[in-house]
Amino acid sequence: MTTGRLADLVAASDALADEPGRNEKVRIIVEALLAAGDRADLAARYLAGDPPQDRLEVGWAAVRDADTAPAEDASLTLDDVDAALEVLATAGGPGSRGARMTALNGLLARATSAEQAFLRHLVMGEMRHGASAGMVAKGIAKAADVPETVVRRALMLSADLGEVATLALTGGRPALEAVGLVVGRGVQPMLASTTESVTEVVEELGTAVVEWKLDGARIQVHVDGEDVVVFTRNLNDITSRSADVVAAARALPMQQAILDGEVLAMGTDGLPWAFQDTMSAFSRDEGERPALSPFFFDLLHVDGEDLIDQPLSARRQRLTALVPDHLRIPSVIVEDAAAGEAVAVESLDRGHEGVMVKALDAPYAAGRRGKQWRKVKPVKTLDLVVLAVEWGSGRRQGWLSNIHLGARIDGPDGQPEFVMLGKTFKGMTDAMLEWQTARFLELETHRDQRAVHVRPEQVVEIALDGVQTSRRYPGGVALRFARVIGYRDDKSPAEVDTLDTVRALGGLPPR
DNA sequence: AGGTCCGCGTC
DNA sequence: ATCGGAT
DNA sequence: ATCCGATGACGCGGACCT
């Protein structure tokens, strides 16, 4: 077996970028995997923009500052790249920034200019060649001549694209089918799609589980006797920062389990902390860290028995039998919309984010964002004014894209002034991008490196999930998940929402 | 000792 | 995280 | 139905700068 050459993978990446068709992209990936020799695992992970090293600690600034003349000839192998990334990942302590720059420059010096471009994307973790883990999974299936469903299943359970690539190409279908649920190894968590109303989903499903949606961090907890491992949604191992969760899990009355849940900080008043405060506690090292409370809502395995293929109704029963009420997220089986809406009202009254609505008969579809689970959160709207706009990149190149949003403060002379609350690029169709590019160039006052600044005249209606306190923005608040609903040509800037209105949305006093 | 920038990870 | 576009 | 890319806000720890 030979080790793959970087140049071949780079050629595949360039071909992917040029090729819009998904079938053809998969074909390119198949060739790249087969050309990678015994490092198909690296080829798969690199194409997906996800090298195996934990944290490279190299980002946009390091890539910007790296400046090395390219090599004339291609010589790098995938193993060479892997070794260099290992150096990046293991550098630490004083002087590590310099060591990392040296290693990065050293790698780039051995790369041709095409390879340099590829490596810059790779270390940033974003290939942007129009194919990622999903396409690579299809490619693995095709390269190994195995049904895609078999690859998907192995991928859900092992969550390691490189391992699955190797298994598929060396062991074929039997090797993939041998991948099972293992207590202690992360499983891709099941995801939810978004819906506007509980009623709509309950009417569609007939019978549904409606469950409070808590605003914390997703956790997957693996229990094996005294051994407990805690993973986040992205399967990062946070066991060492999860003493509270570990303690709660150890006290459960079984030997082995895989639990799905959410962790957050709860106040003594029974209300959940603001998300950013939960995250502060969650991210802090041991010491004066506030307590975090786990709440579970699903059970994937218990004492040797896999439950992921069983319907939610069965998993829910097993969970209820195992986990005491105070460690479970409240949920109700409803048969009609009104009962579902009542659960949502109660959840919001208790300070939570909204509800999840789930199909009772659905198995645990690891890694999928299906219609079996929907999240429902209330949407707020504001009328704001555009203060500046940033040029887009990628498919938005040439368009003014990311808009800076302002709320109104009435100045001492009665003239409105505006304070920035955040930015958004979401919710814009291509037609809107086209329109706003022309519109904001008309309103331009000046520009800097980042943005085109405009006269504050264009009103925009914004949807958001809520507000959060901000140290960055001058009004002391920022918008959470802001997206454009549409431009309001019927409103003048003097009519946009005031800073105090926005602050009140977050329960903050006027200022 | 304190402040800033960066990278990363949560949503 | 959310959203729109493309396949 | 899926997949992808464009980019949002926050907070933390660590390296580096003053």
C-alpha cells in the first residue's frame, strides 16, 4: 500500500470546487479516496475539512500572518501533512505561538501554491469546495461498493469519518456492520428541525411528546459502573469539567447507560440562568465554578441493551423508570393541539426556551435533523435601522451582505440617534442582496476596511429569539439569532424601536 | 498586574 | 445557531 | 430531503504585550 500524495487530494479539491453536480462530486471523492492508498482515512477527513488532531490552535490570524514562498514541485504526502499538524496540535506553553508559526511556515514552504491554498483551508477547518462530511460519506459508500445506509449507520455509531473510511475500504460491509453502540464512545446526537407552532406539529403527528426545551448545552452521558464520560453535542469530551453531571450519573440505579440531555445552571428561585451565564459556568475550569444541573430526555442504551432502534415511547418509559423526576426534562404525551400549547406556555412561564415536539414512534435517528423532532421557540420582531454593511464573500462576493443594525435613542435636541445592536446576514434572498447592494451604495457616507457605512435611513424588520447582555455593543445588549424578515419602506428611521424597548425584551432596565 | 488578541466551543 | 440555494 | 456555505453572539483560557 502506498501513502497518498497531497497533490492528488488538492487536485480533487479543486475539481470539487468547479463541479456543481452532487453525483459528479461523489465520483471525484471516490477517486480521491482510492488514490490515497492506506491513508484514505486522512483523505476522507481532509476533504471534509476535519483533520484528526484535536485542536490545531491555528486560525484566521495565523494563516494571514503566514507568508512563505511556495515550492516549485509537489512532494508532500498525506503523512507529511499529518505529522506537521501534529506539531501544531501539540505545541503549548510560552513560545508556542512562535513554534506554531514556524511549523506552519515550514509546512507551507514544502507545498506548491495550489497545495498552500488547500492547506490554509484545511488548518482553518473549512474547505469550502462544496463538499463536506455528507458528500464524503456518500463517496466512502461508493468507493467501497457498500450501501450508503450501511456507511451512515457506522458513522452515527462511531462518529469518525476516518475510521469509517478505513473500515469500508479494507473490511467492506461486514466491517461496517460490526460497528455497534459502545458505552464510552460518542454517538452522533439526534437533531431537530424548526417549526413555528406546536399546533401545526401536533396536528400533523396526531400523538406527540411535547417536552420543555431548556437553554443550556447538550450532553451525552456514558455510564459504565463508576466510569462516566460526558460528551457535548459535537462529541467533545468534557468529563473533566463535568463533576456535577458525573456525580448525578453515578447515582443512577444501573450499571451501564447512554443518556441524552441538557446541562445548565439553575437559580435558587427555580429559574434557569441566562444562557451566557450557564456558558460561563460551563466553560470555567475547576475552582469557583457554579453548580450545573443535568436534565435527561432520552436513553440510548441500558445494561447491555441498545434502545436506539426502539420507538421514543419505549425509550421514554425506560428513562422514566431509571431517572428520578428532578433529573428528567418534563414532557407530556398529547393527543391534541391545545394540550401541546399548554405545555409550551408552562415551559415559557418557567423561564425556558420553548418546547420540543417529538414523534412517539420514531427511533433514535442519530446524526439526522429530521421531522421526527421539532423545536418550537417564540419569535420576536423589531424594526431597526441599517448603519453599515459588509461585503460578502464566497457566493455572496460582490454583494453587500452583512448588515449592522441600530436601535434608536432620542438625543437631547430631539433628533434620533442610533446605537448598534449587532449584525445579520440571514434571511436575505439573492434578490434582496441585489437590491440592498444598490440601495446601500446610494446611502454610503464613507467606508473602512470592514464595511460601507451608510446614512441611517433604511428600516429593516428583524426576527430574533431574544436579547443578551453585551460588553461589545454600546447599548449593553445584543440580539440573539437575528435574521431579516424584510425591508420596511413604509417606515422612517424616527419610528424604529428604541434601545429601551430592546433592553426591555431582555428584562433589562432603561439606560 | 492588567489588558488585548486569538482560537475554540456553546448556542 | 438560522437561513436560502442547489441538487 | 439533504447538503452546503455564509456568517451571528457570547465566554473562557492561554500567549503575548505594556
